[in-house]
Amino acid sequence: MLANADSLPPAQEPVDTHSELLHLRQLCNDYEEIYRNSFDGIFVADGKGVTLMVNEGCERNYGRKAHELVGRHVSEFEAKGWIRPVIAARVAAERTRVSAMQQTQAGKTIMVTGIPLFDEQGRVRKVIINSRDTTELLQVQEALLRTREDLQRVENEMKELRLQNLKLGGVVMKSQSMQRLSNLAVRVAKVDTAVLISGESGVGKEVLARQIHMESQRRAGPFIKINCGAIPRELLESELFGYEGGAFTGALKQGKVGMIETAHHGTLFLDEIGELPMDLQVKLLQALQDHTVVRVGGTRAIHVDLRIVAATNRDLQAMIENNQFRSDLYYRLNVVPLDVPPLRMRKDDILPLASHALDELNTLYALDKRFSERALRCLLDYAWPGNVRELRNIVERLVVTTPTDLIDLIDLPENLLSNTSLASAGELGYHARVVLFEKQLVSEALKKYGNTRAVARHLNLSQSTVVRKLNAVLD
């Protein structure tokens, strides 16, 4: 019986065996090139751990040629110290993906991941291990970790400094000598005993005087400062004691209250007491003993209730011997002497003082300046003849003149750099020393010639080069 034509199966197209073979061959070649040129290492072993294939990435990672590895059991590599640990046998035994960090004989750190391939019976027929050299990455990560640890340590130290530092009126007292002095001042503040504060100019004598006032029972009263060296001699008496109306030509009609009267119920701070003329020393002594003042041109004694704190940067005992200061006034003022050491004698205060000043100025000017480690070491090396006042002046100058947020060694004034031991100790590299020398050379010329155009003509440079060298920053 003949079948219906509609029920016949469709005719099959002839298979182009040659084209399919070419396609398969091209596909095989592609896979071989991909395998060979893969940046990552690809290592193939059989289920028993014998090496079958190794690509160029693997040769590069392990520092071994393919012929040294192919045909060998993976256990030999660990025994020879080439790779530690090997994971092919572990992948085959555990029948699952395994990852590890390997160390090579050349010191490289290799991240590897091995996966098993199974046959139809479920046995491991091959182990494929992908490897990548992470040595540089780990070095970067370790450097980053160390940097973070250093940063955290510095932040912790700064927090500790802020907790430990005693801050008074903008001055930090960190050194043991200043803390002992501050503790003594606090104890003395509880009674109305006269205090004489001595020390070089700029060491912070006024800060100590204000501390005494703030720790005393008179803290609610006024703190009146008189700089005996800043007021002209002919005006000093009237400023101290006041005057009655019409007492002298130019006097106010209603008269004027003197500074001593103004300190009633408070503290009178007599700064630079060694500059007080001898005749006024007599009148001051009388006022302190009687607790009264008589205004210039007047006869009425006015009662005053105050506490006296005096300060000087001069040797008052030597002045007594030279008849420049009254001994009776000296002993009246020097009931409790407080001697403030210069900043060069209390190095522990330098960096906290600089940090505190920097924080205040950053807040004031809405900036984010910071010191480099080299700059801080230079600050420590300097003798600070102007003491705390000079330090704050320098910090403010650097904050407003440094072109970048980082205040580095090259930004410091020449007088500080000439005292630093960093360059002579080899802390600066060749390039940094050249930059530093050029900046100093141009800075000296600027002081001499006054402007960058004149400096450029003198040094035979362009003005832009002069400006660039002035603003140079150390690497």
C-alpha cells in the first residue's frame, strides 16, 4: 500500500561535514589561545594530582616553565618548596571548590581557587586551578593598613593631648614644670596673697595671672591689667590713680576714675612692674598698704578692695641693688613668687601650643591647615627666644601665607630653618634640598629688593618662576 505523500517525513538537508569540522577546529584554536593568553594562571591536573596543563600566566606566577611542572605530581612542588600549600589533592578529596593563598619560592603571594570536574560516574577526572599574583596588591593593602594604624595612633595621641592639656586663655600647659606652676597658682588663688610672676617676655605671665583671678573668690569681679611699660610716664599716675576735675590742663571736667579704683572687688594685674618710676612706686606701696587711693589733684582717700598680681621680665633684685626699684615694694609684691620658665626649657609645650593655635586659627579663618611631621620637628628644634608669643605669631603667619593645606618644612621662616637639624641629618632628599635652597635664595632676594619683578631682574629669572619658587612645596 502506497503511503500518502502528505504523511511522508520531510526531506533532510545534506550535512556539510567539512564546514562543521572547520568550525570545531576554529573553536578549539580559540579556546587554546584564550587558555594560553589568559593573564590569570590556569593549572590543570588529573583526579590523582598529576599535572596535565600549565598556561603562560601560571608560569609567570610560579616562576617555573611548563615542562618543569607538567607530568609531575603536585605533591612534588610543595616538597621542593616551589609552592606552599598545593590544593589540587584537597580539591579532589573534598570534591568541592577550594580557595587559598599560596607562597612561592620567589616570595610571591598567589591567590588560587580550585574546582573539580566530574566524569559520568561522579569521579573527579580533573582539577582546574585559577591563580592570580596578589603580591603588589597585598603590599598596597599592608601599606594602607599601616597608614591607617599610624593615623589612628596619631588621632589617639592628639585626643590624649587634648584631654591632658590644661588650656587657659588660649595657652596650653602640658609640661610638668608648667603643670606644677599652674597647680601652685590654683592653690594661691584661694587667698588674697600678693603674687609676683617673673619670666621672659612672651612666656605667658598674663595667662597665669588670669588663672589666679578665675580660680579666686574674686572671679565675678573685674580683672584689670595695667602695662606699666606701655603707658607714657606723664600719663601713668593719672591712669593708675585717676584725677579730679580740673587737676591739670586737658583734664576732664568731671574727673576720671583710675585703674586701681576700677579693680575694686577684683584683681589688679600690674604687668612690667619693673618699668614703674620710683616716685610712683612710693605711691603704689602706700595704696597697697592702706587699701586706699588718692586721685591726682584730690585729697579724699578712696577705699579699694582688690587683689594684686604683678609681673616682670626684669631682675628686680638687681634693680634694688642699683637703686632702680624699692625693696619695700618688692617684698610687698613678692609674697608668693611664680617663675615661668621660657619655652626652650619646656619642650613638651611646643607642639601642644602649636596645635592649639592652629585649631583656633583654622576655626577663625575657616581653613583646614595642618603641619607635616618635618615641620613639627623643626618647631621642636627651634629655641623660641620670643617664647609663646613668637610661636603663636609664627603659626598665624604660616596659616595665612602657606599656599596649600599642608604646612611643610619649606614654608617655615628662614630663622627656623637655620636652626633645624633635619637637612644636615639627611632627612631631606636631593630634590627637596634643592627646592629648599632655591626658595631661601629667592626669599633673601625678595627681602633685599622688595618685589618679585626686581628679584626676577636680579636673578635673571622670569617673574612667574620667582613666584613659583617662593610658593614651592617639598615632595
